[in-house]
Amino acid sequence: MSSERFSISDERKAHYGRFIRQFRRNQKAMIGLGIVVSLFVIAIVTSLFPEIVPYDPGATNVPNREAAPSLSHPMGTDELGRDVFSRVVLGTQISLYVGFTSISAAMVMGTSIGIVAGYYQGLTDEALMRAMDAMMSFPPILLALTIVAVMEPSLNNVIIALALVYTPFIARVARSAALSVRNESYIEAAEARGESDLYIIFREVLPNCVGPLLVQGSINIAFTMLLEASLSFLGLGVQPPEPSWGLMINSGWAYMGDAPWMVFFPAAAIATAVIGFNLLGDGLRDVLDPKGEIIE
Amino acid sequence: MNPNTTDPLLSVESLRTQFRTEEGTVTAVDDVSFSLEKGEVMGIVGESGAGKSVTARSIMQLIDYPGEIVSGSITFGDRDLLSLSEEEMQGVRGNEITLIPQDPMTALNPVLTVGQQITETIELHQDVSSAEARTIAIDAMREVEIPAPAERIDEYPHEFSGGMRQRILIAIGLACEPDLIIADEPTTALDVTTQAKILDLLNDLREKHGVSILMITHNLGVVAQTCDRVGVMYAGNLVETGAVSSIFARPRHPYTRTLIDAIPAVDSDRDRLYALPGSMPDLKSLPDGCNFAERCPHAVDACRTGDDPTLEPASDGEGGSHAACIRSDELDLSESAVEAGDARQQKDIADDPLLEVNGLKKHFPSGDGLFGNLSLARTDGGGLTLERRYVKAVDGVDFTINRGETVGLVGESGCGKSTVARTVMQLLEPTAGEVYFDGQPLHSLGKSAIRSLRQEMQIIFQDPKSSLNPRKTVGQIVGRGMEKHGIATGDEKRERIAELLERVGLQASDVDKYPHQFSGGQQQRIAIANALAVEPDLIVCDEPVSALDVSVQAQILNLLDDIQAEFGLSYLFISHNISVVQHICDRVAVMYLGKIAEIGSVDQVFDAPYHPYTESLLSAVPHPTPETQPERILLDGTVPSPLDPPSGCPFHTRCPKKIGDVCETDVPVPEPVGGESTHQISCHLSEADMSDPLYETGESDA
């Protein structure tokens, strides 16, 4: 922040207090937040104490392969006798890591492109947004596959691919938010004050676009996790023996008839995460919707 | 109730409408009773939030969740509307009671033709074939004086001007021959010349059809012109009702008096306006006693206890006046509350130009997108050529502003006044022309030089809500300019912010609040503090009071007046409101289609000789006094498109004093009149002709 040194007063607390109150009253948002927070707790705890899971995720036990869920293996074992529960729990780390880093990168790129396009309009807007449209014209999975295939399958390249694929989606939202903020008189007042374009873009326009961007970001993070699973399923994402949910479905689908748990549990994990982030995004949208502010 | 009430068309008894919100229950309409006779026009006036529109919507039962009509009764003819089912109510709405909405730009569906929208209502309520409905619709359009209705019925709303769209809305309202029309601010969104025509139309229709009209408005001038009776609302209560003439001659409620005093009248002196202090109480927690006591100049202790006073007939009963004031009989409010000694100080303005504008032009490429302004044109029967089309928003404007002076720019919407302001400030790049600020040529300075000069020029916008960044506190907003231009930092900055806030009538403790925590008038005060923060020489005021209620408008105008001398400011004051301009400005420029039609001191411009356009603008202003309604000059048609302005004098297509071909061929140049070089008019007429009053001007609409 700048040199502003106003203490956080009661007025400001009241401002955020209203947001928190409305958020807490929104069931969707609270359920979504609950799921997301649980996933984070799991990811953080397992990365700090990897031994907390009952089995080593890489330890094979071929004699006990394709075992049905039981007390010792609550989600059964896979084709190499590895414990599915341990692998699903540890897979949370990778899914969240990929989802978060890729969407953060997409947010930074997309927001910059979108706000610049929306602020300058005209030729800049046309050039940037037509490029974004071109990227959006490919199905996300195809574009991600192409990017990963051109580079080489690895975790980092998956993140780069996902970030590139979702940048246009963020850029579109950022542009439309910036376009409406651009027409507000306070932008003109800032110009009349002699502010530079950079100041106006980052200090006047950006803070007023945060709401829709937050919503778009939290919904898109679900899609990146899904796409990561798809890429891993196709063998172009996370490489074995890392426990990725998509990879587990990939190796398990051949055994669907005999050992459905191999697919079911990782799929359920993906579904839970996707639903969690979607609910959170939906809830945020309800709370941040300017129409909700009219009831004063 | 009214003693002469024999058979009222509409009678509202103890109506109470509440809205349940997160912060508490808002009683928007509290115990309102009134009645409306057949063929009568009743006005309901009051500031925003007074409950006018909610009253109207309660009558039509258009109150949506979380609102609810809690108690009361509404009798229409012999039916109790509140006991009707939603289905029965649908048969009343649009058929027996119709609503004319406020904003003609958004009230019509853009994807349906106007004919479809009129016949829709007719077919819903009347058992007619679609061919018959079409005939009725064309008749209704003819009734509201839309030219060539049979041809225009299949056009879409965007093909009509604002005034014409309002006529279409009136046609929809009239199509089923209703008994009652509720007009909710029917002219607020329109220009003054269009407003005059719509009000005339409503008056005609009412005489012809005997329809009753409930006119909701905040404009006392509109009431004075159209209504028989008027009800004044404040904080959900009806505080005074009575005949228009008696309300204006002798208001019984102090609030009515203050409303009348707050209007800058066209023919008044430049006295200070009476500005009601404070703002309307919070409808969630109304004070004990009279709701108005807090702001009332005549309040006594008895006013602040007990219940809110109820409407009582005035003792002498003249004009059927009723007032909800315990002191209404002892107070004589027939005189204005503005004290004679409170006249504005006369200003001495030296001939010391701060801003000089010469031949300023701003042309915008028309159309959207990269190639939008290109169009194919065939010139002189030759081949097709690509042609760039431009909207000539400002087309050669000259004026100067001296130090300490206020120069007004008036004109209808689209005449280019805001573009002039933005071009002068170099927020838009001028197409041509010179702008000198304090001797420096702004038009040839580089970007960074202009940036440092920005400190000297500030702007105040029409919509205060939009001019303050909602994510910043008041302190951050006001302090930013000081920091940016190195005026003050740290503790010094904080002190100055506090001083400024107190100077514009806020509290020093407001620095940490966010803009949405203030009312519109307070937000405009913050905007003024923000403009003052960088210690400018010139402030451009772009319709600074148009979005505000009259009492708040008076406060802001007085504030602008006060700080002018104190801070040595010059103003470029842009407004479509002639009374406001006359009140605050030293000199005025009247703009029409990107050109200045007349410029001079306030007295010169608003007295003969006039430019014919100035004359018609002045005559169109509704006076807030029922007795003195001047003959109005109704202009033909609408403002021509600036894409393709008329040849010669831009005003010749509508000019009531057009003299002939010279108006169509020769562009008039500004010429001094009355032997004074300061008063210039661009017109081919002789001075004697410009001084001739022009009252009768044939037909109103082409």
C-alpha cells in the first residue's frame, strides 16, 4: 500500500462486517467455504506430516492388489496393492497446488490484459481481445493438450498450460468490469487530478473490479483442477508414481468391472473439490452482486 | 376529508407501506390520506425519499418484496383496491389506472415496435381484433401529437427522440381511456423545452377527456403549471394539502415554505437561497413528535414530543388547505423566509482573463469500432467514395473567464456543453482551436506539462455517487490530490483534510468513512472538498446540482458561492437549469448545436434583446408561482443531429422568428448588441426584432 496511514477504524470494520455478515448468511457460500477450507487443511497437514496417512502411497503390495474397501484399506487397494485412501488424501496436495498456481498466474495475466483493454479501449482493446478470442476458440482440453505436448509432460508445464488456457476467461471478465468502471466520474476526476495511466489502472480501476474477478477465479479454479485430472488421465499431466486424482482414474478405469473403488474414490474427490469451489464462487457472486447492496 | 368531497374518484385512507430491510423496518408511507376528484389534477411533491413514488405504487399495488402495504384503504370508484385479487388488479392496471413512468429512455422495450407496445395494452384489456387495436393505437398516437402516426407506428423506440418516447408512453397510458393517470415524474428526464410541450399535452388531454391525473414530481414549477391541488410529502407523511394557489400564496406548513424558498426563481434577485439545514430523518428511526421539527425554523418544544401531527384543516379554511403542523394557525408563512439583508455580496470582477477559449472545436468520429465512422457516400452523382462522418459536438466556441468570475454554459442536452468543459480541461483533445489558461497555451503543451497544470483546474461532476471511488475512504480521496501535487503530506495533510471537510459542512471525523455512507448532498460536498484540496484557480462544475433535491441544491449553491470569494475561484458552470445559472453566474453563454448563440452578462442575456433560442428557453421554464405563467414559446421538432447540422444558422429549422433564406444559407457571426461589446448574439435579426416579445407562435409540433 502507499503512504496512507489511516488506522483501521470502526467505520472500516463496519464496512467489512457487513460483507462478512451477508456471506455467513449465504448457505451456498458457507458450504463451499467449508469444503475448500477442509481441502486446504488436508493438503497442509499431509505436506507437513506425510507419515500421517496409514500407508506409504508408493508402497506396492502386489499380493493384496485390487482389494475391496475394508477396515485396513477404507477405499480398497489398486492394481499394485497401493492404498487408495492414502493416495486420494495425498492427491489433494497436487490438485490444490496445480489449481492454485495455475489460476493465480491466469488471474495476473488475465486481469492485466483485460483491464488494459477495458481502460484504453479502441485499437488496444481490439488487438488484445481478438487474441484472447482466438485462444478461447479452442476447446480448453485441446489447447492444454497441445501446449503440454509441445513442451513436454511435467507438473510445471501442466501449470503453465492451464494458466494460458484460463487467461482469456479471466481477461474477458476483467475487461467488462473495467469497461463499466471506466465510465464512472471518479476515473475522469483522477485524470483531471493529473494521475498517470498506471496509477489509474491499478489504484482506481482494479480495486473496483475485484468482486467479479474473485468470483470468476474461484469458479475457474474448479475447472483447472478438472482439466489437470483430464490431462493426467490422458498421461500428459502429473507423471506416475505421483498420486494425482486424474492419474488414479486413468490407471483404474481398466479395472472398472473388478475394482470400481479404484475409480470411484478419486472421482468423488474431484467432484467434491469442484463442487466446493463452485459453491464458493456462486456464493461470493450472490454476496458481491451490486444488486444486493441496494437493501441498505 | 375535504368538505366538498361528494364522490371522489380515488380516496386513500391512512395508507401505510413498509419495507423490511436488513437494518430495520422502513416506513416509506406513513398514514397518508387524500382524495382525488374526477377530472382533477393533484400534485404530490417532496424530496427524494419522501414516499411519493411508493404512494403511487401502493395505489397500483406494485409494491414488491420486501415492501408491503401494512394498513389503510384505497377506494377507487366504488371498489376497495386492497381487497382485489392480483388477477382483478391486473384488469385495473393499464386499463382504469395507468402509470406514466419517469424515464422514457428505459421504459420502452427496445426490441418491440412502438405499435406492438401500444396494441399490447389494448388487446389485453379490450375485446378487439388486432386490426382494431392498431387503429386505436394510431388514434392514441395522433392524440399525443406524434406526427405521421400511421407511418411511425411500426418504428422502434430508438427511432424516436426522448420527448416523442414520453408521448408514446402517454399514448400507452391513454389507449384504454383510463379514469386515472399516475404520472411519476413524467418530465424529469426531459429538456426544459420538451418538458413544456409534454406538460401542455397533459393539460390538453385532461381538458378533452376529463381524466384525473396524479402528478408525482419534485418540481414545484411543474405543479404550479399543471395541478389544481397539491399534497406535500415529507418523510412518509403528507404534511400539507390544498389548492395550488393557496399553497403558493400562503403555505401552512413550514416545510412547504422552505421548498418554495429553495428554488432559485428566474426573475428573482441574486439573493442567497434559503437552504434548509440537515437532511430528512432516517425512516427507520423517526424522531418523537413532528418529523420535521429537527430542521424547522419555527419549531418549539411542543413539536418534539408526542406523536407526529396529523393533517388538520387550516382555521380560515381558505382553499381547503390542510396542514400537519401544530403551529399552522399561528404562523404566517406567506412571506419568504429569506431575510432582505442576506443578499449576495456584489463581486468586482477585473478584466483579468484566467481562461481564454478561441475557436474551440471537438469532432467525434461517429459510429462504433475501428471502421464505424466510414460510410459509403455518393457525392454529386459521381462514384461511391468512402467518407468519414463526424459528430460536431463543439463547432467553434469562443469565450473567456476572468479571475473570480462564474461563467455559465446553458443549453439542452446534446448541445455540447459538457464536451466544451472536457475539451477545455484537456480531458478530451480538441480538434481545433486555442485554449489559454493563465496565459499558457494548453492546446500546444505536452502531456506532462498539462499534468502539472491539472492542479489549477478541477472538475465537479453531476453524479456525486459516481465521482467518488467507492473503495476509498473520504480521507484517501481528498488527500490523494494533496499528495499528488506535493501540497501536504503526513500530519499536515490530515489537518488540512479535516479543515476542508469542516469547511464544506462535513465533520472532521468523516475522514474514515466510505462514500456510500453519505447522502447525495454530502457526497457532492466531498467532491467539492476534493476539488478544493489541490488549491485550484478554476473549477468546472458540470451540472453539479442536477441530481440533487431542491433543498440540497440550495445548500450546495450557497456553498459554491461562499468558497468562491474565500478561495479566489473562477467557475465554469454548466447546467441545463436556467434558474440555477441565473442565480449563480456572472456571465452566461447559451449554446445550441455546438455553437454559442448568445453570450453576455446574466442581465444582458436574460433581458431583451434576445437570441430567439434564449427567448424560447426562458419562456419554457415552469415558474413556481401559479399566477405568473408567461406565454410559452413552443419550439418545433427536436434538436437536429450534430452529425448533419443544418446549413446557415443551426437554429433556423426551429426558429420562430426565421426571416428567410439568409438564415438557411449564411452562418450568423456573434455581433455586439445594445452598444455593449460584452453582449453578443449570433443572429441575422435586427436588434429591434430580437427585442420584440414573441408570444404566439402557431402550432407546437411539426
